[in-house]
Amino acid sequence: MERTGQLMNDAGRVTGVVDDARTIAGLAVEESLLVMLRETYPRELLATRMQEIAEQARAVDWAEWEFTQIVVDGIGFALRVRHMHPPGFVAIADLGAAVVTMRGKKLPDDRRFTLHRRLESFANLGDTSD
């Protein structure tokens, strides 16, 4: 998720990316669990169970998360990881201009990545001279 800052649209509404670690962690857990739910719950029970899990995900307990490292473009960042049951994980990393979320069955041993899309283009968002 690229951080674009809080922008205002023509209707006067504020838009932007949530940038606090607790909210991002909750969203990562919620998304991971919802993916699993679609595979395990009958459709008629899915909405109720989704709401229950969303409420649980908002109650982030940092004691259940550990730190390891993610290397992005040669720079080491803190990767916050939570191991979940059934076996799997979710992780978040704050890169400053972007936030990384990961999920899967096994945390990769090699956590070296490259940002393919450079964020310099956001410097021109306020330029309306075209």
C-alpha cells in the first residue's frame, strides 16, 4: 500500500491510506482469516462469521507478534509477524512511503524484495499546471 497522504477530493471528502501499525495489522489478520472463511463456511453463515472475525482482528495484541527483518531495495526494515492457526502467518512492515502486508502458510526464508513502482511520481500530485 503506497502512502499518498490525506487528500481532499472535489466533494470535500478526505481520502488516504490508514497508517497506524495497529490498524494495518488488524486489516492484515482480517483479510487472511476472511480468505480462509470463504473456503470453510457455508454462504448463509459467512456474513455473521466475517463480522465476528473483524471484531476480533481489531483487538490487536502485540504480544502475539514477533519482529524479524525484511530487506527492500537493500535497506533492512522491521517486519512484524504473527503466526496463526491453522498454520500460517500474517506480517506487516512500515517502509515509510509504503506499507507491506504479507500472508501465507510459511514465512519465506529469503525476504529480500524490490519496489517496482517508484514513489517519486506522488511528488507531482499537487501539480495541476497541465
